[in-house]
Amino acid sequence: MLAIYTKYYNLDDNTRDILKHLGTPLEYGPGEMIYYQDEPASGLVYLDEGKIKNFFLYSDGTEKTLCILEAPSITGETAVIDGGTSICSAVAVTQVKIVFIPREKAQELLASKPELMMLILKYMALKIRSMQVQAQEIVSNIPQRLAYLLLNYKKYGIFVHNAQDPRLFIKHDELAGFIGTTRPKVTEHLNNFSRKGLIDKGRGYIVIKDLEGLRKISRH
């Protein structure tokens, strides 16, 4: 079985403690917006518990998932670094606890901890690369994109942590957001993958059973 999860932020306990006590603790329920695309960003968001989604919203109302982050993680870093508006929106996927750190305090922290600044720059680059992968895959059909996503979740921006668990915990509508389709279409093709023995499906999770079979679909 393939281990689906990968570590995102390697935040040591001391850094996590600093972040937790540097700003204002807030809680959000599933579906609640944390910040909005194109609005002035006034700080850094440290995700202490739960899972959030970063996404783009286009002028025609189309939503495109950028990445999914699981605690402990950081988001909102781009606007903190360049002083601009938020390049995407953030919404709570589960019940979440965050700490909102004002921009000035965040900038002081990054200046005093160059290793944290380098870590943030590294994962900003990962997000940009995931956008490139998603843009390249838009020319393929839905089964191809879905198979490629399952095989290359790291490149797509699914940033979660448990490297020992072979299950990918992700909703069908979240998968749809990554590959530019609808939830029913994702469910249809996942069911087809399951019938062919390529994956196992459970409540809210997927386990890859046949890597080569998925690779063949992703190439056609």
C-alpha cells in the first residue's frame, strides 16, 4: 500500500509554542472563511488544529483548489512577505483552531528566525509548483487527472502529515476542486477505479491498491 501523507511544515516544538503565543487565538467551523482572496492581508495564520483549504475564485464563479493544509501549518505568508493582498482564500475544512499573528509581529519573527523564513520560502515554492502541475494536467481527461492526482498528491498540494497511514483522507468535492470537475464525476470515476481493484474506498478515505494500473490510466 502507498503511504499517501507527507509532512508539510517541520515546525519544532519551540517554534510552535512561539507562534501560539504571538497572536490572537481564533476558532472556525467547517465551511467558515478564514480570509479572502484579493483583500488586504494584515497578518500570518498559524494553523494549530484541524485542516484548511486554500483556493482561487475566478470572476465566473469557478473555484479552483490550490492546496489542503493540515495542522501544524502556516498560511497567508505571501502577503506578509510582500505586503500585498491575499493571493487566494482560506476556508476551514474541519473544526480548526488558528492563531492570527499581525503582519508586523510576523515580520519580526521571520527576521529573527531565518530558518523559519527559509522553510516558508521552500513551501511557497511547493505551492507554486503544485499550481504548475495542475495547469499542465487540465488538458487531459477526468480519469487521467484523477489517477495522476492520486499518484502525485504531493505535487498537487495536499500537505498533510501522517506518513504511516496508507489512507488519503479527502472528500470527493475536494478532489473535484483540484482537477476542475464536479463531485458526481469524481465519485463516478472513483467507483470505477474501485471496481477494477485499483483503489479501496471507505468513509472519507482512499487507499491505492494497484499503482501500475493507475499509472496506465494516467498516461492514456
